[in-house]
Amino acid sequence: MAERSLVELISNHRVSSVLNRDTGSLGKQHLFDGSSETCWNSEQGSPQHILVEFARPVLLREIRIQFQGGFAGKATRLIDLDRRETICDLHPSDSNKLQTLRLPDAAHSVPRRQIKLQFRSSTDFYGRIVVYVLDLWGAVPDDTAPRTD
């Protein structure tokens, strides 16, 4: 299976909060718009999160994310919402650069429909998170198997 961006398979996504409720300028739509000029900016307080639902099961391999330095997720957890279990803990750095966070091999082999990227703490004293780019990479399982949903 070829790995690729899974963004086109996202059917829904939500965020925990938006700074000053300014959804037009700082809302969730900027997470996947492909522009490094726009961002999602959370309110203060921890934890903050991003929920992503895929139109069909995917095999998630890595998360590519770009924070604003000083407003990065520190203790970050990836959660499978369907199974209600932690997939893995991720360790992003406090940087303006695009980061690639790879999942462990065992986590990559399980098809998933709904995930939660939970920022349990932030490098910002007030707990704010600012994300300019979010891209989810992986593969789509073989479509020849019968669907169970």
C-alpha cells in the first residue's frame, strides 16, 4: 500500500476551542487548508485537542504538524476514539518548523476511523496551542474486503 496524505478522506473535524471565538480568522478550517499563512489558535487552558473523523478506515503512519514556536503541544497523546484507547504518546518540539511525528509500527497496522490529538500541556504558560499545518499520512486498507460498517 502506498502511503499518502489522508486529508482528502477527512469527513469531519473539531477542535476544543478557538481563541476569542474568532472562528473566521483562527478556526479549525485552517488546519487542513494547505496554507502556512493561516492557523488554528486555541483558547488558553489545558488540555486542548483536535478530533478527526475519516470517511473510511485508514492506517495512520505519521502526523506532520507545524506549530508557532512558543505555542506548541508539549505532552501530546494520540487516541483512537472508536476503541477508546491511547494509540501512543508523541513528543513534538517547540519549533516553528514542520515536524514529522511517526507512529510505532504496531500502531500503524490498525485501521482507524476517529482519532483525537490531545495536547495535554503546552509550551505556552497559558496553555494555548497554535497550529499552522496539520497533515496526516498513511495508507488506505484494501477495498476488496467486505465492509462491516
